[in-house]
Amino acid sequence: MKLPLQIGITGGIGSGKSLVCKIFNVLGVPTYDADSRAKNLMTTDGILVNQIKKEFGSLSYTSEGVLNREYLSASVFSKPDKLEKLNSFVHPRVAVDFKQWVEKQVGNKYVLKEAALLFESGSYRTLDKVILVTAPEAMRIKRVLARDKHRTQADVENIISNQLSEEQKEMKADYIIRNDESELILPQVLELHERFNSLN
Ligand code: ATP
């Protein structure tokens, strides 16, 4: 049986990519949330757990095997080489997990892989097409501050400064969904849905 087309969906923080994914999901499209799967695999994937313990120490996990996020965050905070190391462990394990997941989705025309850093991590190269969800920066900051009560404007600006610019992402994307509240999202999603269903 033929594997489904693998479509990436990305966008900066607060662009609305999760919201767009929910719409695709309602249309029956299977979606893989790479960021939440990565968090899960950091506790459940034996290979990854061992790599993290070896690099960052056994304190990275509690005696019950729960990931000690505070300890790990402190270990990589403001240390780009450590963060890069952690990502170099996580990304290949997510890639394996995604591949296994895709194999279970035969019978679907296409599936979506949602990740905030699809371009930055390089994992977009393994996908057939990539959708970028965009919105102006001020709007994204406003949305995130309304959604995440624990975050300050400086936190959000810091995250944005570590992501590729909208212009750089637009150049790499195959399709763009504008979620700037001047265009409706639903017709844009439906157009892509028809397009992907007619590809392959
Ligand atoms: P993150 O990278 O932080 O996961 P995201 O790109 O997945 O962000 P969402 O969580 O989908 O973004 O959207 C951010 C917030 O903005 C959510 O609370 C969402 O409901 C809201 N939002 C998104 N798009 C719109 C819109 N067009 N109109 C109103 N609110 C919106």
C-alpha cells in the first residue's frame, strides 16, 4: 500500500498553526504534533533517555523516571552548544517515531506533521511539501500573551528572536496560510485540502 503524502505545517509562535491543524483534523486528516511527541519521547524512548542521562547527568530524571524539566532547562539555558546537543538527540528519535506513525496511516491521501521549528531543524527536507502559517509579529505576541499567562512580552520576543524570520520561512515554504485576521482561514485550508487530495 502506498504511504500518504507527508505535509509539514509550521509557523512562528502564536501564528495559529495548532488552530489550523485542528481544522485539518476536523476534515479527517491525521496530524502528528512533533513538539508534544518530542516531550513525550524524552520520557518514554529508552535510547533518548540514555543519551540525555549520559550527556546531562542522572539528575535529568527523578527516581521515578520523570523528566526533570527544571534541571534540564537550567543545563541548556543560554548554552547554545548544549541546546544543540539536546536537539541532536531528540530530532532523530522524533523522525523514527514519525516514520512509524506514518506507516500506520496508509489509506489516507496525506498526513500533517506540525512543528514550530520545521525549517530550523532541517526536518522539512524529509517532507513532500510544507505549509507556513503566518501572522504579523505584533499579532502573534498579543495572541500568545492572551493564551499563556505565565509568559511575558520579553519571553515571547526572545523565542521569536530564536526562530527564522517570516521572510526566510516564506521563501522556504510551498504554501502559505495567512492568519492575519484579514483573510478567513477556512477557505485557505479547504483549497489546500482539495489540492493534496488531488495530488499523488
Ligand atoms: P505555538 O507555536 O506557541 O504552539 P501556534 O502557532 O500553534 O503557537 P495557536 O496556539 O494555534 O498558535 O494560536 C495562538 C493563540 O491565538 C491561540 O489561543 C489561538 O486560539 C489564537 N488564534 C489563532 N488564530 C486566531 C485567529 N485567527 N483569531 C483569533 N484568535 C486566534
